[in-house]
Amino acid sequence: MMKKSITLAIAIVLLATSGLTSQTLVWAQKAHPDGLQVNGAIFSSDGASVLSGTNCHPAKIRRFNVTDGSMTWDYTVGASLECMMGVALSSNSQYFATAEETGHLMLFDYTQNPPTLAQTINLGTSYAFSVDFAPDASRVITGCSSGKLKAFQLPGGAEAWSI
């Protein structure tokens, strides 16, 4: 009986402190004009924008204003590439990266408005699923279907290591 009382008390405390009263949708936008699935989304480091990467034929990378949901950038991925599986933004907001389904890393110069594709790196793997930046923005890392992690130096994109 004591265990049930403690569990119930914890649940009541969690509910009372969680602030869950109601959910309010701020805005909603299609990340892909055809309604294809979103495979990655991330806030910009200043919290003013959201970046998304979508399924393919063609894949889309889009940036939205957080305040009103307006689209501020729309990039259509070339026909030779497939779905955007992961998205990341460097801590210094200099780079934006996507992991592309068929094994490519796309690096964008995020200091340009609109962002410009700076480099596409063939990862030498069948698929790539995830991407992230080192906290100091000196490297970008990808997770690949080969079971490997591949890191690349920034700027330039030289392979730093693969494990």
C-alpha cells in the first residue's frame, strides 16, 4: 500500500509542476509542397528560424520564421540526390548540413542569405542517416549505413577520421 501511495504522490507532484494545462499550436507549415514526410528539423542557434529536410522526388530543405511560420528559404535538392535524412546547424551558425539518403553530406554556407551549397561530399556508403557538428564547429560528423561514423574538418571538408 505504501508503494502505491508514493507512486500516486509522485504523479500528482509531476502533474502539478509540469504546467500542462493546454496545448496551443503556434503555426504549422508544409515542409514539402507535396506533403512528403519530414526527416529532420532543427532550430537555429538564435531560435528565430527552423530548418527542415524532407523526403524526396524532389527533396526539399526549407527555413521558416519561428514567429509566424513564414517560409524564408526554399531549396530543392538536385535529381541525382535523394531524401534528406538529418539536418544540423553549427553552433556558430556558419554551416548548415544535411545527411542525404544515398550517402552524401551536403554542407551549406549559412552566413549567406539565402544559404548557399558550399560542398557535397560522397561518404562512400549506401546510406547516411544523421549529421551533427562538433561544439566548436571545427568538424561535422555523419552516421552511415556501413555502421561507420565519418568526421570531416571544417572548413574544407577533408576527412578527419572514420570509425
